[in-house]
Amino acid sequence: MKKGIMSLLITVLLASQAIAGSTHRIAWSHYTGWEPWAYIQESGIMDKWAKKYGLDKVEIVLVNDYVESINLYTSGQFDGCVMTNMDALTIPAVGGVDSTALIVGDFSNGNDGVVAMNGSSVKDLAGRKMRIVQLSVSHYLLTRALDMNGMKEKDLTLINTSDADIASIFASEAEKDPKAAVTTWNPLLMQVRNVKGANLVFDSSQIPGEIIDCLVVKSSAPETLKKALTGAWYEAMAKMSSPAGSKEALEAMAKSAGGTLAEFKAQLKTTKMFYTPAEAAAFAAGEQVKKTMDYVRSFSFDHGLYGEGAPSKDLVGIAFPDGSVLGDKANVKLRFDKTYMQMAADGKL
């Protein structure tokens, strides 16, 4: 009997060690504010922090199709994924996956935009075909642009296009169609803006603070993983923003993004990066995030992003650092948590 109990205890101990030292996978896709994840992986920063917290491996995996990366996360193939606040709500949260915005990295301040051939204003989009990743933050941006100019989505035709292909398709169509149009984000936005005859007619600087870029993880993810990811991120942020280490880090990120250092620096100018954890934690805990998420959930519900049969915008609960909840308190599926950012700010990681 004692031998059997001892064997059981050994089995339990080995299982617990396997869990503590297991491999975790984080998905990311190309975007100015997320390029640091490539640097974190390639520089060894992630390995260092994983080792510190007893994790065998934390893999930062590039998925070229942004929406597909979120779908893979939602289906359980990744422990975390980079995404915007809106997409975190309308895909994993609405899909029933309890998710936490672990790191608020930045907000778009011109990094998302609407581009039109031979056009100078949003009103020039009327009657055109628009290349766009439908039901993504680009859709949100476009609708905000239309609303602010007294227009509706029915005034143009949306063509759903993968972000992996959207820049090359637009460049090809622009040669034949003088009314080609596209809505996308950087670095793709910079590529389409460089097409001869293309003009930026609206960008996210006109709705500052509404498009928030986050690292989202399963709320049930181990504390060790949350600490390792947060520690790695802010080590990269320190290198990006310090004179001593910025050149190496920025050059690596520019290369990852497929552009020059000058181009990447230009993209950073339209990105409100939270380089310090204290600034990020304060933003996550601020009143603006609540107002933005209330606006975003209203938009999402009104545009059918909650799915058919959703009774109201209160279907999903959104929790904030002060304990308040928008929506159903019994069905909280999206959480803004400043805990680990604050730990980084306090030097406790």
C-alpha cells in the first residue's frame, strides 16, 4: 500500500513539474506596435525571462494573417495573442474564451488609415470598392470615418481581404482602377500610401485612444507565464527607448517589419507607445478605457459583431482594474488587468 501511495505521489510530483516547466505559445502578426515581439524572441530576451520563472519554453510565433492568429488563439492553439481591444471583445470574448489584456502596449495615433486612389476626402469613397479585413479594427475605423462624414457602409462595397495579401492586391488594382481604395494598418499602410496616386483620407489620429493594441492571454494562464511575458516586454521597451540600446533593437524590428529603419521610425511617430510600465498601468486603469470600451461594444453590437441572436450589448462582461464591469457581471470574458504592468513598474518582476 505504501509503495502504491509513494508511486502516486511521485507521479503527481512529476506532473506538477511538467506543468510548471511546460512550453507556451504566443501568436503575433506584423504591426508596428507588435514588432517588438520578434525582437524579444530573436534576441533571447524571452528565453531569459522564461528561465527565470521556470518555464521550459515560451515560443513567440509569427502568424501572417492577423484574424487567423486570433482564431487560432480562440480555438486553444495558443496561450496568448496580440490583438486590438475591439478584436479581443468580438472574437475570443464573444466566443466564450475568458481573456485578459495583460499588456497594453500602445494605441494607434495614425497607424491605421483609409487610402484612396485619386481621392482627397472620405466623401470621395462613395460608390467605390473597399479592400479591408472585415470585422477587424479596420472595419471599425472605416465605419467611424463614414459616420463622422455623414455616410454609411452601404455607400460603398466592402471586399474582405486578408492582411497577408491586402497591400499587394491594392498595388496591383491601383494600376487598373483609378478608384481603388483600402483600409489597413502599418506597416501595410505605409506600403499602400507609397503607391503613386494614393492619398490618405482618414486615419486613427482622428480618434485617438480608441484603437488599443494589447497582448491578450487566457485568464487562466499560469502566473509564471504572465510575469515572464511582462518582464520580457518591458526589457524590450527599455532597449527601444534608451539611447544606448535603441539602434540595435529598432534595426531588428525594422527588418522584421520588412522596411528600413527610417520607415519604422516614421511608423513609430504615429504610434503612442507606452514605453514604461507605469504609464501603461495608468492608462489601463484610467477612465478613458472604460469610455472607449463602452463605445466599442455599442458599435460591435450595432454592426452584428456579437453574432446573430445576441440580445444586447450587455451579453459579455468587460472588467476593469477598479473592479467595475460593463455588461453582464455573471459572464465576464474580457478583463483589463494592470497587475503585472504595475509589478513591472514597481520592480517586482
